Amino acid sequence: MEEIITFEDLGLDEISLEAVSKKGFENPSPIQILAIPRLLEGDANVIAKARTGTGKTAAFGLPLSQKIRTDTGKIRALVLAPTRELALQVCKEIDSLHSGQYPRCTAVYGGQGYGDQLRALKRGVEIVVGTPGRVQDHLERGTLDISKIDFFILDEADEMLDMGFIEDIEAIFAQANPNCRILLFSATMPQPILKIATQFMGDYEIVEEESTPETPVLTEQKYIYVREKDKLEAIVRIIDISPDFYGLLFTQTKADADTLTRQLDERGYEVAALHGDISQLQREKILYRFRIKKTRILVATDVAARGIDIEGLSHVINYSLPFDSSTYIHRIGRTGRAGAKGVAITFVRPEERRKLEHLKFAIKKGVKGSLEEMQIPSVKKVLEAKRKRLFDSMKISLENEEATTFDNQNDEDIFAKMASELCMEKTPQEVLVSVLKSFYGKQLDSSRYNNITPVAPKNARFADRKSGNFLQESTVLKDAKQIRLYVQLGRRDGFRVREIADFFSKLLDIPQRLVDKIDVADSFSLVSLPKDAAFIALEMSKKRKDVPHMHLDVKTTNSGDDFKRDSNHYRNRFERPKRFNNSKKNSSNKKNNTRTSNASLYKRKQP
């Protein structure tokens, strides 16, 4: 039977254990087990690698609260955090980890006036939690003295490096007590982190929780292929088809956040934006409205969303594909908490397929569950879902109305008279239809939604022009005897019809006469091959570096006339315009021309 480690085993005293009990903590997390004893005893510098949401703040907050219980007239600890929200959250968490007067903790951050911060520092504090920029400002003003601190803590160190705070951090380190203990908490361990450790920490030890998969409690992780111009329409449909949408929409840039917020606001949604240009006062108002669900949709950048901890989110939507799996995990971990169901949906542009595959591979290694493709809800399905919700809500309201009694009989008589007058020229059913249209017509109007251009699946290059549906290659090529290929070899690479025929004859060991209907352009060719040989060539193109790129011609046909028409189409689209040079210049160019195209190498490699 596995032994359970308790907070008592970590060396916490009675006062700290009482604070832990009030917080409702039952058993320490892995990073707390590793960090707390080391910070309570000894004097080693520590780098702790742990994910967001694993109890890092308590891992250093409990030892600080236990070691600092008197007023020594100096600042004993400095904690640097990457964002204002996280600085406030850390300060609040440290205050909740003790019940006495000390240690006193204050947060200093940008976006707030200096007055309150200066008064707090003048009264005296033991722990300062701040953002690098504002801490640097106070140091330059002489209103903050860290020359006698005992602890220097970097929280979310990798995020601070990503945000460009490295120079500020180095400047702050230079003014800190050189003998203080340095504690560095980071979700990842990039090279710049180790560089800081080597430069400022001297001897240090690295502690890391056991490598366990991060497990967001999600019922669904989905992705949607959608073009950039259709993303807004896709979001609108997802919101409207969801029974009680309450979610975070992540964008890469502040400009995207503002634009998306304005567009959703124009469509009638309660939405707000959160990014680095929002003042602290406005930020707090936005988050308050979001917490009480006056605002149902919050559009945020990754940096601005740091430290946001809001329960009950139904959705997280990645409006832009995250740069890496760590960012993805941080984003989607904000929904599906405490056993509640949550949905994470990621938008992927068609040209981001390769990036998606890398992300899916990383997620599969580090997260329980996998990304599954979903389709954008059709207008018909959205309207059906909205109609059902409205009907169910109406029935509940009518049932409640039946149980309602009027204090004044005249009130009921007034409604009866209004109903009677409305039904004088129309039947009750016609009147009810008119009333429903008046109240719900706009919500159930299909013209509220715009068309979305479908994205072809990865294995479907062909579209049925009549239906607009995408067809699988197997469907299109089922009865084909010859397959038309696009080959990235052309006249500029020294290939003509004869060279193309010779190339495929030697590559596939087939007679030249089977390499049929060859059309050669400047930078590519169109070739018809027997079905089996064509698929072998395609596989060789994927696996061998000495074989040029090939793919199925999107206008596959068995008609010779159509082949010519297709090649003309390609020439018109892709060939460069001819330059009007004199013949002497042209001839000299031909002599001195050096082939630089990769495709030019293939001819030389043939025996």
C-alpha cells in the first residue's frame, strides 16, 4: 500500500497547519512535497519545475509565512510575477496562508497609481509581490529597498522570459541582497532559465514533480478547419447552438481581441476584451462582470489571461491555433473543472494542417485525451437548437404563470380584455403566431447567419460542382484506368516531353509508351500514368528525397481534349510572364543561366 504524505510530514508547525486546514487542503501536491521541506530547512537555491495549477504558490507561500512572523523593519521577500492579475492572486494567496498580523504582503504593479503602493510600502511590509516593470520603477525612485531580502522568488519564470522581461529581471537581481536565497518556479526549463540560474544563483538544485500527464477534466477536445474570413461566423454558430454558453475566446494579438469583441458586440452578444492595453481598474470591472455572468463571453490574449481563475466555464475557444502544446494546455485547462463538463474548440486554417499534426502529437504525449475533428454547425441545426430552447423555456414560463395569482382582480381582467380584443379579427392561433414572431422572429431568422465556405478534408481534393460536397479520392478514381499527375519538373529544369517520358520509364520500370498525354510547362508537368504506376509514383514522391513532388491533378479526367485544356489552365495561372528582351540578351542569359531549382537536380541523378 502506497504511503500517503501529509502536511505534518513536511515540517509545518501548528500555526501553518491551522492555515492549511482553513484553506481546505487535504494532502500536499507533488511540488509542495518537494519544495516545502527544502525551503524550511537549509539554504540551497532551488529551481522548481511544475505546471500551472499544481499548488506552486502554497509551495513557497507556506514556508515564507512560517519563517516571517515578526516585524524586522525590512522587506524579507520579493516575488516577481509576469502579470498584474497573477501578482494580485499570489499576494492574496499568501495572505490566506496565515492568521496572524505577520507577514504583511503588498502587490506593486503597473496600471495602478503609485499612491496606494507608496503608502503600503511606507507603513512597512515583509513580502512584496510585483511585476518586473513596476518593481524596477520603485527601485529607481528609491521607494523600494531589496538590499536586505532573504528570499528572491521568480514565479512563472518562463512566461516572464517570453514576455521580454529578462533585462528588468537582471537589473532587479543586481540590486538584491547577493546572499539571499533564490527560488525559481517555472512550468518549463528553457535554456534562458538555466542561464539566469548560472549567472545569479551559484549552486542550486532542481526539483521536479514526477512526469505525469496533464489531465484537463474535459469531456471534449475538438478542432475545426475554418478559413480566416469565416471564423466569426463559426463562433456565432457555436455560441447559438450551445444551451448556456459561458466561455473564453483566445486570440494571439490585442488587435484581434479588439476586432473580434467589436464584431460580436455588433451581433448582439454580451462580450468584453481583455489584453495588456486595458487599464487595471477597467480590467477588474471586466472580470467582475464576467464572474457574475453579466458578460458571457471574454475575448483575451494569453498574457492577459494569466492568473484568471473562474469556475463554471462551458467553453474555451482557440480563435487562433496556439503556438505550442503548453499554451494549449494552459488555455483549455480553464474549463471542465470540478467535475463539470467543458468543451475546448480550436480553429485551424487549412494551411495550418502541418502545425495541427505537431500539436496533436505533443498533446497525445502530454495530455489525457486527444483532439477530434468536428464540423461547423449548419444553420438548420443552430435554429433547431434555439427553437427547442425557446419552446422549453416558454413552457416553463407558462407553467409558472398558471400558478401565479393576481392581488388585484382588475389586473387579470385587463389581460383578459386585451386577449379578447386581439382575437376579434383573428383566431387565437393566428394571434399567438404573431406574438411569437414579434418576440422571437429575429432570434430565429436564418438571415442572421452568413454562408461559410467548406474546407476540403485532407484526403478529399475533389468537389462535386453541383452539390458543393467534397468527394474522396477513392470515389473519383474508382473506375479510372489512367491517373493524371502534377509533377514538379518543367522546362526550366531541362525537361521536355521526351525527358519526362524517360524519367518515369526509368523510375517505375515501365515502357515509355505508357507515360501518356504529357504537357510540359516552365515549372511543372502534367502526366497520365496507368493507375497502379501512378500510385507507386505518388508513394515514392512522399518517401524519397530524390523524387520530385507530385500530386493528383485536381481536374482529373479521361478526355484528351480536357487534358490540353487543363494544362492551359495551369500555364495561365502559374507561368511567369515573358520578358521582352532583345535576342542577344536572351541568348546570353541562356548561356549563363545557372539552374537553382531543386527540381533541376533530378535529371542529373538519372543514370
